[in-house]
Amino acid sequence: MISIKNSKITAIIAARMGSSRFSGKTLANLSGKPMIERMIERIRFSNLIDEVVIATTDLPQDDELESWATKMKLGCFRGFSEDVLGRLKIAADKYSAEIIVEMLGDNPLVHSSLINKALLEYNKGDVDYVATVTNEYPKASKKLKRFPVGIRVQIFSHKTLELCEKLSKKREHREHATSFIAENPDIFKTRFVEAKDEFSLLNRPELTFAVNQVENLELIRKLFDTCYKIDNNFKVEQAIQFYDSDKNLRKLMFPERKPE
């Protein structure tokens, strides 16, 4: 493990335009800007991030995402669509990432305070991997207080990523970049940031703010339209408070699907 002091900290966002449930979501409009741009704005409120990089695919539909990243002067690496882990590893190599903050491009509500907390937790030492704990970690203790899905920050070193990439052979571990780490706490020393203390209002594991469907983005738009006017760096707590105030928003978080 290396210290965050004097280390290059790179936020790498795994993102793509293709999606079976919601294609084009990465650059979809969110309060006047592409969703991923809104996400990056929130990431950059962290005073610990040195660089933001997009890790996308080499498929033709992601030409548009690369063009956007170039226009925004962001690093962008393109790799195999199904090998997200390999893509993440080569992106980290290319941009000389020493400590990696890995996030998903369909998690636009992640807040800088969570990034900073996870990095400071990592900096305490004797750990390979730190993450905000959600229901996406079935091996984590059931006693841990969990965040909503879509509020996930992951921290690890380049060395940890190298080992994960070397050991991960199964397709599902290649498609879900850090799943091998999460499933092997005997190999990787893991620590979780819980939804407690200053984040106690985020102990809502039954919620999801990940944008997987069109309705989910409509929910995020409504949250942004209300909260952003009050604070351009609004916290997730404010978004949850607004969500709780309007029962009609539940159908956007959990849209009903008509049988085909």
C-alpha cells in the first residue's frame, strides 16, 4: 500500500455509450450538460484528485464519447468492451496512476466528501482496497451500514490492480473489474466506509441512484433540478431528502416493466 501523500491520485470512470437497457445514457442531458460531465464536476470538488480519465470501449458507438473527452481535455483510453478489468489496467498504465479512484459512469450522484473519506481511510494503511459499502458486496458483514446502490467509490493502488488483473481469469471477473477483489478478502485486505456518523442519513441500502434505465435518469434530473439550484455541490443527503418528499419519484427509481 502506498500513501496518498506525494502520490498521483487518478479518478478512472468506466463508461460507455452502448447499453442494452439504456443506450447513450453517458452523454444524455442532465440539467443542460452530459450526465458524465455533471459527474466529473462533482468529482472535482474533491481537493485530492489529480486527474480524471475515461475508460471506454473500442466500439464505434464510443467514438462520440472519445470526441467529447478530447474536447473537455480529459484523458481517454479505449479497450475491449467485455474486458472492463483489462481496460482499467491499461488506462491506469497509460496515465501513470499510482492510486486509483474507480467509479462507474452511471453513478452521477457520488459526492466529493465520500471520495475524500474513502481516500483518507485508505491512507490509514494496512489495506489494499477501500470502498463505500453497498448491497453489491455480499461477502461484507451484514452488520455494516450500507449506502444506496449508485453511491460507490473504490480506492486501490496500481499494484493492487496489477495483482487483480493477473489473477482474474473468469469472464465475470473481467466484466466487473473489482469483483475478484470483493470476492477474495483473503487475498486483498479490504476496508469499507460505512453509512454512519457523518454519513448516517445515507444508510438507505434499499435505494438505488444508478442510471440503468431511462426512468432512472428522469429521477436524477428531478433531483438535480431541485438540489442544484440550492447548492451546486449538493450532498447525497439532500437528494434523498427530496426523494422522500415526493412519493411519485419511486416509480422512476423502480420503474415497472410491462411483459414483452
